[in-house]
Amino acid sequence: MTSQIGQNMTTPKSLKIGIFGGSFNPPTTAHGALTQYAYERLGVDQIWWLVAPHNPLKDKKDLAPFADRLAMAEIVARQYAPWLKISDLEQHFGTQQTADTLDRIMEKYPEHQFVWLMGTDNLTHFHSWDRWDEMARKVPIYIFARPGEIETALNSPASIAMGAPVRVTPDVSQLKSGQWMLLSNPEMNVAATKIRQAIVSGYKPDHILPDVLTYIQDNGLYHRQD
């Protein structure tokens, strides 16, 4: 796993890095497309997919093993090498909350400038995250728009508490810690849940790379348990 960020990861200089956290259960073509969009528009040097060992807000029974989700993310990352990195740091740190993981990342890599990437679905529930307000003050936050979610997200408790989004050219250098903005990315109606449901039902799912689907089939992931 050549792109994986682990304990011994080093870089030769200070970088601008976008952190895109998620379960990646499984990683979809939308994950890849949004990551490509962010890389091209935000002026970052790298994007790190922060693969979560677990998600306290989601049903664990539908969650593939962490090692498999990390491996599937690595398959996607091959298309975007060398700037897309796959991170196992949350497992390495043993942190339970995203805010704690972000603290550890910023402590471990103080030479880098970090920004946080997430979708409108996460913004809607951001206020339920532990110490979410501290996260919002520490790093700039860029929000990917998802179909049918923008109005709800913009009226969410966290959105209201953070104040109006900044409306500037979406470059990392333009946004300061404590500020956030909604990106004008192409909206894609893609959900990992639907992909898992298609696999359980015996259908070939859309919006997934063939190599990722092959990995799922070879490892018996998401199939109905009789």
C-alpha cells in the first residue's frame, strides 16, 4: 500500500493538505470525482482519505472490516497517485472521535496546513459530533454539495452557529481557520448504501470501479448472510 499514511510518513516540505474522512464502505466513483474536484479547485498539494475504523453514527452490521475498506480505498488511490493518500491514522492513534484524530494529526504534522472536506450530509449532523465547534475553529472547512441536501445543511445547527459561508474563489489560501464554504461541485446522486443493497440483491452495482467490485466479490463483502 504505497500511498498509505502511517506512523513513518514523511514529506520534504510544508504542504497544503485536504482531509476527507469517511467510512468508504465501499469507496464509490463519487468519492473519487469529488476528490479530483477538490484537488483541482482548492490549491492543495495532497488529499488524504481518512478511513474511519468505525462510525458511531452508523450501523456496524453493514460495515466491512477496516482492512478491507482500506484496501478498497487503495485501489481507488492508484488512479490519482501520487497526490491522493490513504490514511490509517485514526486506527494508528486509537482515537474514537474525529476531533481527537484531527488534534493528533495537527500535532504530528505541524509543518503542514490542513483543511477539512465533508459533504452536506455530514454538515447536517455536524453538531452531534464530539467537540465539533473546536474542529470548526481549527481548520477551514469545505463542504461538498449533495443532491437534495443543501437547504437542510445550510439551516443545520452547526451551519447557523458557524455563521454565513465565505463566498470567495475556493482556494486554500483564501480561507482561514474558523471559516467555511459550500463548494459548487457537480452534484452526484451516488450512495454507498445503494451499492451494498445491489450486491446483497445479486445485482451489479453502478458507481463503483471494476477493480473495487472484483475485490468485494473475491472477499465476499456485503453479501447476504444466510
